[in-house]
Amino acid sequence: KRLNEDEMRTRDGTVMGTPAYMSPEQAQGKLSIGVTSDIYSLGAILYEMLMQKPPCKGDSPTEIMESVVHDIPGEPARLDPSVPQDLSAICLKCLEKDPEDRYQSPAELARDLERFLEGRPVQARKASVWENAAKWARRRPMVASLLGLIVLLVLVGVVGGVLYNVQLERRNQTITRQKDEVRIALLREEKAHDRAEEVRLDLMKKIGRNQQLTKAEKLEAMENALRHIESLRAEAGNTPRVIAQRALVLKGLADLGFLYSTEERRGMYEEAIEECRRLVRMEKNPGHQKNLADVLHNLGQLHMRQGAYAAAGPLLNEALRLREKAKDEVTRIAQSHRALCKLSLNQQEITEALKHSLEAVKLLKAQATTLEAQDVLASLHFDLGQIYVLTDHAKEAEEELNLALNQWRKLQKKLDCREKMAMAHDQLGLLYTKQGNGEQAFLNLRAATAILRALSATFPRVKTYKQELATALVHLGNLHRASKQNDLALSTYLEAQLLRQKLAQSEPENPIYREELAAVLNNRGIAYRDDVTSKRRRSFTNRRDSIDRRWSIWTRSRDATRASSRAVI
């Protein structure tokens, strides 16, 4: 084999041997050199065959021998995954610094190499039970296949028997339960009609007046009411009163349906819309138009949250027209304008969004007497703040956002405005980040994330809180990245990524979740790139400073030597 590197050649006047293949004890000049030194040399040759480079390198024979004595070669299997773990272990055992830790004879090395070639466990590395089993299976494939088939058949038999018994037990329980239900139904059949209306009214009053009920309790009450209404419908037919109550309950179920999937909620809204349209055709009553507008409005918002803007637009516009035609409350008309404002923002139609927002503020400003109206007015100021942020009107944006935040703080004593306050803090943080006011941006973004973390912990089933928390974390990560705090940015992006991954997995059909996940992954990648670039730049600067210092020392030494020589002369 021809070696071109100077470090591979045997030098005169030095320790005999090729430096790259010397054992540590030979490089140290020890006299007690035995067969284990040859074992080390064989390991060095094997290492170079595997990695295409010697285990120890240097710019001179002295540096090579220093490396042989002190440096530990890199593990071949880690540097090159194509190298088998066992062969890598054999090579490293040959290259142990202590002769006692190497193979004690070439025969021992040869036996371990034979074990590797035959697929048996080697002495250089303690293999796991699973690895030994896999090697045994490769050596005896027929026996292993037969044994695996037997185990599989036994497992299938046991699992099949258990499943059969479980299904049989469930079937017996179902039959027993159905018999009991039929017996109870027959006993109560005579009183069903009278009790249905009475129970329905009691449940509706309970939902409307008792504000201490949880969402789960309200949902249960709604489901019970719907069952009783269906019973009444089967007996009394599709009268306007029955249709109206059924539509109202379907809407309530969809509104409170945090336990339902998006498709189920959409189906409930669409069924309620059909019932309301039937009522509008049957009776010319403004109340029916208002109910239809409410259901259209809520379904449009559901489509908007799913990113189906094309489907949301016609529903929200029809809801606004119906509310204006029926002369609905100013608060509800303003809510329709606000929903269309949010839709226009999502579609990047800033002018249209500003028009709807200003129209809603104009409607509410003189009549914001109720808590609901004040809440909607604060939300409209928030929307205006968002629009001004997007159009780079910083002063107006800050004014509108602070106005909304202060209004929600006042309402917090009577209404739960925590989510809205968090969104206002988030937008203020985004605004201050754009202005370069890092301190105020950090305070507002930290406040937003704290509020949303508390809401997510209290209401773990509400996905909106997790989505908004992830957005606030991304904004906070952007602030950290802009402040050159890459470690904090990476950890913040990671938390947001985990939240968005769970949301995307829960609703794979929702494009918004997928787009938001892609955005945070992109931000995290940029932060990684910036982190690596910064570290490389610092490393380069440190190396350059070190070279400058060495050059300065050498120059002073040279000048001193020259001065000394002149003095001697």
C-alpha cells in the first residue's frame, strides 16, 4: 500500500516504527512492549480500512505520537452508520490505551472476528437480549420461524377467546338493558305526551336563568330537551311551536358542543337553519328571521375558524341583511359587522375590514349601555387596533388596543374577559416588537401567555385557547430571536410547535392548523440557522484573536532576539 502522507513514514533518529500505527506504550518509549502492541497496530490498520483515515493524526510525528498516547479515536459506528456495531467494538478494543484492556493474543482477536462473521455475539461488546435473539434467528431461520409461528398462534387463540367472551358478555348486557328499557317505556308511555312539554319548559328555564351551570350541565340539559321535543314531534306533528323549539335546541347544542366534532356541529347548525327557513315560510314573524340570522351567523363563524372563508362569507352577509331587515338589536347588527370585519382581515381585504369595523363602532358608540354592548364595543376597538397594526399606523393602533384592554379590565368584574385581554396583550406585544420597544413587548406577550396558559389548564377541551396560546408563544419567540436570545427563542418555538402539532392531529382536515404548524416549524428552523451562524461567527472571531496574539508574541520575541544578537556583535 502506498502512503502519500509524511506522517505515515518511518523517521530516522526517532522511535522506531510508523507513528500512526504505534501503540501508546511504544510511542512513550517503554521497554515492556509485547504482543498487545501488535494488537494495537492491527486495530489501527482495521480502523483505517473502515474509516479511510488513521485513528490518530497530526502535523508532525511528535504530534501523532502525542495523539496516540492521549486522544481517543472516534467510534467508527457513530461516525459512519454503515459500520456494524460489533466490528466497531472489536476495532476499539484493539485500540485501548491500556494493554490489559486489549485482546491478549492474535488468536483471541481472530476468534472474535470469526464470531462477528458468523453472526454470533462478540466479546468486545455486550449485546442486549434482543440483539442476541436476532442473531440466533439469523443463524437458525427455520427454527426461529417455526417458534414465532407457534407463539403467534397461541397469542391469537388467547386474544380471540378473550375478545369472544367480552363480546358475548356485552351482548348479554345489551339485551338485558334493552329489555329493561322496553319495560320502562311501556310503563311510561301513557304519560309521555304530558310530561314532554313540561320537562322541556323546565329545562329551558334552567338553562336561561341559572348562570352557575357548567357547560357540561347545560349540554346535558339541551340533549334531554331535544329528546323530549322529538317525542312531542312524533305525537303532535310539525307545528310551528315544535319546529321553533327544535331549531333553538339544535343551535344551543352546536353552540355548547365542545364535546362534538366540527362535522357534527356543522350538521346541527345546518339542520337548525332548515327548521328556521321552514318557519319563515310558514309564518311572517320577525322573530323567526332573527333566529335564522343567529344560526347563520354562528355557522359562518364556525366555517371561518376552519379556514373555509368562501363558505363563511355568504352566511355572514345573509345574517347581516336579515338582522337589518328585522330591525334587530343594535348589538347583534354590530356583531355581524364585526364578523365580516374579521373575515375581511383573514382574506387580506383591509379596506373592507375597516369599513365594517367603523360602521359597527358608529352603531354602538351612542347605545353601549348594556354589558354585552360594552363588550362588543371593546372588541371593535380591538379589531381597529389590529387593522392599524397591519397598516403600520402605530399610534392609532396603540390607542385602540389600550382602549379595548382597559374596557375589558372594567368588565372583568362582571364578565369573563380573560381571553380577550390576552389577545389585546398579544397584539400590543406585536406592535411594540415592530416599534423596537422590546421591554413593553416582552411584558405584554408574557401577560398574554400567562392568561392563556391558565385558560388552557382550566378548560383543556377548548382548542381555541391552545391555538391562541401557540400564536402568542410564536410572537414571544420572534421577540427573543430579534433580541439575539436564540436559546429562549428555540424553547418558546418548541412549546408552540407541540401545541400546534396536537391541534393538527386532532383535526387533520383543518387547513389553518396545518398552516400554523408549518409557520412555527419555519420560524424554529430560522432560529436554528441564526444560532449556528452566531456560534460560527464567535468561533471565527476567537480563532482570529488567538492568531493575532500568537503573531504579536512571536514578533516581540523575534525583535528581542535580533536586538540581543546586535548587542553581542
